[in-house]
Amino acid sequence: MIGKDKKRGFKGAPKREQPEFEQNIVEISRVTRVMAGGKRLSFRACVVIGDRKGRVGLGVAKAKDVPMAVQKAVKQAEKSLIKVGLREGTITHEVKAKFGSARILLKPAPVGTGIISGGAVRIVLELAGIENIVSKIFGTNNKINNIKATLQALSSLKKSRFSKKDLKKEEKPVAKEKKEEK
């Protein structure tokens, strides 16, 4: 009975663990550096990672080939993660940010609105876990600067003072003290 107790094929293979962060490649561009012997070609990768629970980061890296550039960008993005304060699937208040010539306006939206945003900003908002938001890009259409302005706006959000649990605790009636009249 050879092979009966051994599992064959992919059935017995251990399942891969789900990665902690989702990644999205925003841009891959060919860049050159002029050397004495001519031009040297490399690739630049811009990657946004997020867990859809309020953490998001950006990584930009260069390498000789695309997979290495993406891998380096993901490592850099993991180091530059920011925490976004979410409340009921949206941001707590309206916020503006500027990075270079990119200007971003983010507005909270009611439930059911969805992500009304374009380009690279939409990718950041989706990976941050924001479900309802309205955004507007002013100025440049440079993807990297727009992402950096968006991250700057999200990191400048004030944390909401109360969570749902805190509000429920405060609703309990408080015993009234009797005032003595003189």
C-alpha cells in the first residue's frame, strides 16, 4: 500500500495565509539615468497598501526590473502606514490638504453615497476602508502628489470624541440631587 497514506497533489498542500494588507499598483514608469557609457534604464513603482480597516500607506521605489521595484515599494509602504479615523464608514469632518501643486478636498458623505472620487485618490480611499466620501482634486493630475496630498489630509483628521459605545453609556439617567430651599 504505497502512497495510500501520503496526500498527493495540491489537496494536502498547506493553505496560504491571507496577506495582512491589500496592495494596488498605481503607476509603473520607465526612468533613465544618463551615465558616461549611455543611458541606464530602471523602473519606478508606486504602490498603495491598505487593510480596509483604517490603515493605508504609500511606497515609491525604483529597481532594474518591475517585480523588484514593486516589492521594494510594498516594503516602503508598510513603513509609512497611517491610521485613519473612521466613523460610520466615512471621515469625521471636511478636510483640505496641499502637496506640491496638488490640492485635495475630502468631504464626509451620508450612508449609501459611495466613493465619489477619481483617479489615484479613489484607490487610497478604498484601501483605507472609507465607504462614503466625496472628494475633489484641484491643481495637478500627478498621481503621486495627489496620493501624498490625500494621505496628508487623512492623517490631519481629528479623532471623533465619542464612539457609539461612549454615547450609549452617557444615555443612562443620572439621579437628580434635591436642592434645599432657604
